[in-house]
Amino acid sequence: MFRFIILAGYFELMAYLQISGKLDQYINVHYQYLAILSMVLAFVLAIVQLVLVLRNKENEHHEHGGDEHDHHLTKGYQKVSAYLLLALPILVGLFFPTISLDTTIVEAKGFNFPISKESVGDPDVQTQYLKPDTSIYFNASDYQEQMDTLLKKYDQQGTLKITEENYLEIMELIYNYPSAFIGRQVSYDGFIYNAKNEQSSDSFVFRFGIIHCVADSGVFGLRTKLPNSANYKNDTWVHIEGKIQSEYYQPFKRTLPFVEAEKVTSISAPQNQYVYRSF
């Protein structure tokens, strides 16, 4: 019976995340079909377990009858531990609320470039900053081929329009090939983060992004030189229009692309504040 309850719980949790729209805070929305598949499988397996329970109740007089018999887990604490581990994702989903990230996360952890491995306490997980890095998912030749294809895609005249759909791939290109974009007009949306350092206060315009899942999520965007009259607080959402430039950035001790903003407009935060990588 416990197996049926756990599988039914998986199904109900996934259905809740789908209906409530909170699934996009856990995984890349382009992989939503996998969540739907797991929900369907959990439902089918739950029905199978229910049928087995009913059959076992009819055959309780047999020596090995009963839903809770297990040839491998003979001790009570083993069964309890196994069921708790299986139920752990359900408990996390029920009792740990989801929240939208904001600049307090950046301030708490700071941000480095290009990546940091310490923020989640797992050396195999890379929390990324500024530049999305998908090279870890490809071999060198395949990654280069993908970058070359994308570079041709955006190697056009006119304003480089960065949208929610292409945000992460364009940011990766700008950081990989800054010389190809120097002097290019650009427009995009994001939230303001004012980074404090010993010499000055620098503004960045960011979006929180998910490449595959929250394990490789990060804060991505460009340092932005705002007009002298512009003064925005952290988490203010803005639409930026300006020109991509490049200069040495002392806090990171390296040359970084940045946006020389020509027009800044305050906007409302989007309903879904995350962006996702398409493959």
C-alpha cells in the first residue's frame, strides 16, 4: 500500500507543478515533456500497485501474501528507510516553497567569472555567472560547430534583439566572440544589479537562467553603463537599448563586453522571470 501511496503522490505532485506553473522553477521548460512522461508512468505504476494490493488481500492466506512483503528488505528499519527515500521528493515538493530569485541571492553569494563551483556545495555542480557555458555538455568539436552555426545566425546588420527565447545563446556568443559584436546595437530586458566594489559601483542587467535544471542555473547578463541621469535600485526591471563595447574590468581582472546604454526604460517584471537554453 505504501508503494501505491508514494507513486500516487509523485503523480499528484507533478500534476500540481504542471497546473500551478511552478515546474519552470525546477527544469528547463523545453524538457517539460519529460515531466509529463514521468507523471504518466507514475500514474500507470500506481494503478499496477493498487491492483497488486487488491489481489494480495484476496490471497492473504498464502504464505507470501501481503503487499508489504519484500525478499530483500527483511528488517523494519530497512523498509522504513527505503520508503522515506522514495517519498523524499514528494516531501521536498510539499514542504519547501519555491521562490523567484532576485539580487539578494547575488549579494549573498557574490558573483565571479566565468563560473563558481562552491555555491551549491557540490563540486560536480557549476553555478554560472554572466556567461552561459554549455561547453560542458559537448565535446570540443561539437561545441565549436554549434557556436559557429549560432554566430552565422546572428551575424547580421541592425539591432541585435535579445529575447527570452534567444537570451542565453546570444549571451554565450557575446562572451565567446566579443570582437564580433563590438559596436553592434543591442536591446534586451533584465533586472538591475548594482555591484559594489572598492573603486566604484557598477551596474549590471541580468536574467536568471536555467540551462537544463536548477543545478546549472545562474545569473546571466552584461555590465551596463547607464546614462548619467539614470539611477535604478536593485531588482528594477528595465528595457535597455545601447551599443556593445569592451574594456578591462578591474574587479575580475579581465576584459569584458559591456553595454553603453543610450536608452533605459522601466518595465514591469515578466510573469516568468527565468530564461531557458534551447538545444
